[in-house]
Amino acid sequence: MPDAPPQAEASANAAPATTATPAATGITSGPARRSQPHNPLHGVTLQAMVEALHAYFGWEELGRQIPVRCFQIDPSVGSSLKFLRKTPWAREKVESLYLFMLRDQRRNAGA
């Protein structure tokens, strides 16, 4: 009987991944982040933005702020990502609202 392929052995011996990694949060660090230190969107995935906006505003308010169907009718992160990846003008609105949310959070934290 042949031995298992080396890659199968390596994956069986690999340590389990943790859920608290920067990749899991959608925010990168390291050299990629340091190359654009003044760009708050650099390294933040679209999924992380949508999830943060949903947590901050909720779907109802998000649908009022950015009136698109993916936020108003049966909203979900998956449907929103699908739409936003295909629609540059809507993605720009999400990025703009995300920046507003970050400024608002900083303002409230300093008060």
C-alpha cells in the first residue's frame, strides 16, 4: 500500500487555525499596512466593512444611509458583498460611510 502524499501528512500535522487572526477580522498588518499608514481603508476587506457597518448601524439604518436593495430587502452580508463587488458606485458609498463611522467612533471615544 503506498504512503500518504507529503501534503496530506503536512496538513494532518499542522496546528489548528485560530479565529482571532488579523485575516479573520479583515484587517491586515505588517508591511502591507505600514506602506500606507494614513489610508484607513488600506488592508480592510469589503466584508469587514459591511460587517462593521451592520454592527454599528443595523440593516434598517444602513438601508436608509445607502438606499440599495441589498441593504433594504432581505439583507445579508453575502448578498451585499455580491452586489458591492459588481457595483463600483455603491462600493464607494460603503467606503465613505465606513470612514464616517470610524470618525464618529473616534469622536465618541474622545468625548
